[in-house]
Amino acid sequence: MTAAQKQAVPESSAEETIRGVGGFLRLIRFSHTIFALPFALGSLIVAAHGRPSFRVLLLVILCMICARTAAMLFNRLVDWRVDQRNPRTASRHLLASRTTIAIALIASSAAFLCFASFINSLAFALSPLALAIVFFYSITKRFTALTHFFLGLALGIAPIGAWIAQTGQLGIPSVILALAVICWVSGFDLIYATQDYDFDRREGLHSLVVRLGVAKSLRVAQFLHLTMFAGLIVFGMIGGLGPVYFCAMIPIGAALWYEHRSAQKPDIIAINRAFFQSNAFVSAIFLIAVWLDSML
């Protein structure tokens, strides 16, 4: 073997590792972590009056990442066969084996429980319940059309968990924010689910889009996002936030309007673009507004 050939071996191994990591991150849709994390951090900042400790901040971020990773891996396992029949998700099983997913699920769940134990006693006591809630969503599509609201609940508990991490108790502002997040997530999941209308109906899967039809589902999503918008305003009032936060409601409202306008088009690419860009913008602006307002 020449020197050049010897040098090529580790490079090939490194490339394979990078591809494997990239495939795993695509499998769990890691980029979508940006949706729920800012609301958890916003709740944490308000609970800490603008100055959370680095330790609590780090533990909340680690718990969020681990819980979401575990939830997505559980979803991939229970939907393994269904995903292969759905044209939109048919290639997911190529990103990782079922054995790899199961091992990663156990590891991420254990890591979540471990990090929660370092926060405080209430956070640790509630951590198994939190895992049960985020896992439960994945099986709801088999028996209820309200699955979108269970997804909202899975993400909505994040602000409550962050508040408990900071204060060691439940806070009314975090509950208001959790309800807003539930409405927000349920609304954008209804929009996203319109892509699977034909498949879900053919497979006999429960979905509000299948029950109501696309047009009515989009109207329900609009109502949910209006409720979410009102919830954010109430959260700001109860949480003692000021003008910077309330001014941020203008671009947030505009982003929600853009998302619903895009959803009216019979274009999957447009729906996906509106789904990711609008919701990432909403969550990012929310966090920036809370942080800036708390610093003033």
C-alpha cells in the first residue's frame, strides 16, 4: 500500500462517520429543535428575572435536546413500517437501522433522566412523566384525530419544565406560555399534515385533516394561531415584560400570516418553506424579544 493509499483510509472513515452523523440528525429532524427550545429558554429567562445561572441554562438545553431526540427516535420505531409506505417518509429507514435507533433511544432517555436529576427534586420527579407525554404522541394517530394536540402538548410542557428548573415550582406565566405553544404547534402541524391527507385516509390513520378536510383544517389552524398570539400577549403581561417584547408581536403576527397565506397554495414546497421558515422565525423572535426586554 502506498503512502497515498494509507492516507486515504482515515479520510474515507471520517467521511463515513460524518455521513452517519448527518443521517442521524436528519432522522430525528434535529433542525426542528429550534421550534420548542426558544420557548423553554424564554420561560427560563422570565422565571430568573433575566439572569438564569449558566448551570441551569445548560441543564435545560441538554434536557430539551435529549427529550426531543428520545421522542423522535421512539416515533421512528413505532412508525417504522408506516413510514416506509408513505412516499414523503419512505427513505427514513435508510438513515439508521432499528437496532441503532433502539440503542440511541435508551441512551437519550437515560441522559434526559440523568440531567433532570441534576436540576432539582421536582424536575427529576416529573421527568418520567415528561418522557411518557412525548412518547405518547407517537401512538395517538392510531386511535384519535386529536393527535395534533398531543404533539402540541409534547412541546408545550417545555416552558413549564424550564420554569420548574429555575424556581422549583409551577408558575402561572409558564402555564400560559405552554397553552400558547400547544395552540401554535397544533396549528402548524395541521398545516403540515395536509401533505399526508391522501396517505392517512388510505391507511386508515386518524387525523383531523382526514376528518375535516383540508380547507376546514386550515381554518382551524388559523384559529389556533390567533389563540396562540393572544396567549403570547397574556404571557408578556403576566410575566412583566415591556415594550420590546410587545413590539415583537408585530413581526410574529406577520410571520403567522405569511405561513397561512402560503398554506393556501397547492404546493408542497411552498408549505414546507412556510412551515420551517415562519415557525423558526416566530420562535427566534420570541426568544430575542424576551431576552432583550429582560435586560432592560
